[in-house]
Amino acid sequence: MTTLGGRLEALNIAFAGGNRDAYRGPLFTIPALGEHISGAILLDETIRRKIGGALIPGSVAESGIIPGIKLDKNAVSPAGFARERPTQGLDGKALKGSS
């Protein structure tokens, strides 16, 4: 489950694209947000979504925030090592990140 998915689920809201956009829109358009944060890590899906007709990375950048893309598949505890949480899925990402 994603972080946003968990937040929407707690409110009994379906994890549908329109609902995700309705959550992100006000978040990324907070006045002077760029004065308080310098960067935002966006999921692959998020960089292709729009707020008010503009792609989210452009809207974020206009606020003075550096948009980035999340490349890994999250941390997962290997069997027998509950306290270890290595990041999965970075192999082959150099090609994705450069495209």
C-alpha cells in the first residue's frame, strides 16, 4: 500500500486517479510552499498527472520546489531479518532515470 493509499483508505475514499488528484492539487498549490520545502520526490505516475491543466512537476517547480522522481520499489525486510530494510528495485534504473 502506498502512503497516499493509506491516507485515503483511512478516510474510506477509493484509491482512484481523480481522488489522488483531488488530494495532491491543494497540497502542491499551497501559497509560498517553496519557501518551506526545497524538493519533492514524485512517483512515476505523479509526474504525468496535471493540476489545473499543468503537469505536476511544472507546478511544483514554479513554486520554487525541485521536483524529483522516486526510482526504487521501497524497502522490504528479507526473510529472517525483520530489522533490516534494504531498498529494492534500483537495478536497471540508470536507464529509466536518463530517459
